[in-house]
Amino acid sequence: YPLSPEELVCPCGCGQRVVISEEITRQLEYTSPSAYVAEHVRYTYGCPTSREGGIYVTSDKPPNINHKGVLGPSTIAWLAQSTFERHLPLSRLQEELQSASRMWFSRSVLSGALVRSASRLRPLRDLIYRLILESFYVRADETTGRVLRPGTGKTGLIYLWIYVGDDGHPYQLFDYRLNRTRAGPEEMLAGFEGGLLTDGYSAYTSLVKESDGRLVDLGCWAHARRKFDESCAVTAHALAHDALAWIWQLYDIEDQLADAESAERQRVRMRESAPILDELYSQLSEAQPAVRPSSKLYEAIGYLLNRWEAMTRFTTDGRYAIDNNAAERSIRPSVIGRKNYEFFGSDRGGEAGCIWYTLIQSARYN
């Protein structure tokens, strides 16, 4: 912001003022999204002397994820990110796209573009699936969703199953299923051999029991901690608070081992975590008969003791995680999303959504 010519005149009569310093003020500004129409021009070539059709040829254009669709790849990427990372419903995206392009697109056009693009991305999803199966152990969890049922005007319940690889295979896979039976994880984990870290749902534990040692059951201390935390709110029994304190000690040790190698992590766990686990097991086993069976504390104790072998297996190998929080964190975006866009339009749309979730959440995970 320079001075005007009149203000530049020095009052002492020596001529014009000169700059001796500058003051810079910085502010962040935002430019709203903009859109443009890209034209893809192909040429048809022919012989200048002959009119026979066989000698005509048309140039090719590069493959496009939305072949013959009106929306280009950058628009598809924006739609996918907005829907499956920012959790915005298509009705809002219609307005944003209209503001940027001065054109109105129906929701069927937007959703159709996402579904078609997802079908072409399936090989990448399949590659992620194969990489997850190479993990030393896999974390698994599931959550609910809704899908519109044609002809009924109502929605039905579906399930999204999430599989997360280990640190050497940092990927997340979403699998679309119509129910919560063990058929889903049984099919997905048919080619996997290693540890299975879950919350103890029967679909997982039954698979482990019938796997003939192919799968190793791993317990989640976050679930155990949550149950004791809930019991603290409804009971004055000292054991609830003591158990919670012991579990926090286990997590304090894990925090200190965050950057340690797996071998060092196992040695420290055996030296420091194992004695805490022995004391915790002794106290819980001794106190359980005197606790009211209908109480939250009894439920927390029962959950931990019934899965004790799986819960303590993390001390046997430093590569195992102490909890299943990575899988639970991967679920969170789909939970937020279902509150905003409420339901999938069809089973095909749900499967496409899982492909997009797989790619976007794996990218975030990395």
C-alpha cells in the first residue's frame, strides 16, 4: 500500500520521501472451489483419395475412470473424498457443485459416477485385501449400516466388516455384508494364518476354535478397560477402581514402548506387564464369587477371565498390539457418515462405498 503522490512529498522541502522499512501483515484467505469443462478431442483420419470405410481410423484417448460419464476424474475424486472422508450427503454436494460450475446435476448422476468408478477400482481393493492377508496378525471389527430396499420405501440393516493389517501391512479393508453371521469373516479370512485381534464376538471366537491352530485368538484390553470404567459409575466396590488402575499401568508400559523394536517390547512386557497380569488375575478370581452376578462389575470380571488366555497373549510376541483400537478408529468414519447420509441407495452402492472407504481410509492410515 504505497503513499499517494501528494503524501510522498517531504514537508522539509528535500524532495520525495523514501522507503526505510516495511511492515507485513499476513492473513489466510480462501478461494471457493471452481470447476471447468475439459474437452477431449479425437480425430478421425481417412485417405484423401478414397472413400472406402475400411481405411478410416479414429485416434484413441487415455482410459478414464468414468468412461462415457459427464464427470471427470478430479470431480470423481472430490465427490469420493467429500462423501467418504468429509461425510457429506449428495444433496449438499449438489449445491457445492452447482456453486462451482453453474450447472445442476441430479443425485442419480453423482451416485452413478461413484458406483461406476468404484467398480474400476476393485483391482486396487483386491490388492489391499491380499496384502492384509500377509500380515502377522489382523484386527477385525464390524458396525451396522442401512440400505434402501427397492419397492418398500424402507431401509434394511446391513453390516460393514473392517479388517486392519499389522504395522508391516498398514491397510484397512471394508467388506459389505447383509448380516452379522460368521459367514463374512469365515470367507474373508479363509486364506489367512496368524493372530486375530477382536472384541471376543462369537463369530470370531468360533472361527478360531475351528481353525485347527491356523488362527490365534488375541484379546482387546480397550474393551476390558471400558467395561470396568462403566462399572465404576454404578458401584462403590474397590475392585472396579483397582482393576482400572492396573489396566492403566499396562497402557503406561505400552506408551513407553511405542518406538521400541518388537523383541525389546516383548522382553519389557514379560518383565513388567506379566507381574501386573498375574496380580490382576489373582484378585479378580478371588473376588468374583462375592460379586453380585447381575452387576456391571461381575460382567466386566467375567469378560476378562473368560478370555484370559487371549487377553494375555500380547506378552508372548512384541508384534501384537494390546488392543483393537486401530480397527475401532477405522470404523468411526463410516459411523459419522451413516448419521449424515443415513443409508446406501442399494446393495451395489454399499459395495461401492466399501471400496471407497477401503482406499480412502488406507490412504489416511498411511
